Amino acid sequence: MGNLLYLVAVILIIFWAIGYFGYAAGGLIHILLVIAVIAIILRVIRGNA
């Protein structure tokens, strides 16, 4: 479960970067970034970093 959460966070950050530099997705891409950051923070708090 932890590896899956980390994988999803990394994928969301990649999509955010693509959207941010491509200006394609607008505000939705920032929501994806927030979700990715929350996932990473949860992983660090749980001590699985």
C-alpha cells in the first residue's frame, strides 16, 4: 500500500509538471499537485520514507 501511494504521488507530480509547463489543464492540475504533496507528507509522517 505504501509503495502504491508513493507511486501515485510521483505520477501526480509528473502530470502537474507537464500541465504547468504546457498550460493545458488549468486549475485542475494544481489539485493534482496538492493530492501528490499530501500523499508524500503522509508517507513521511508514517516513517516509510
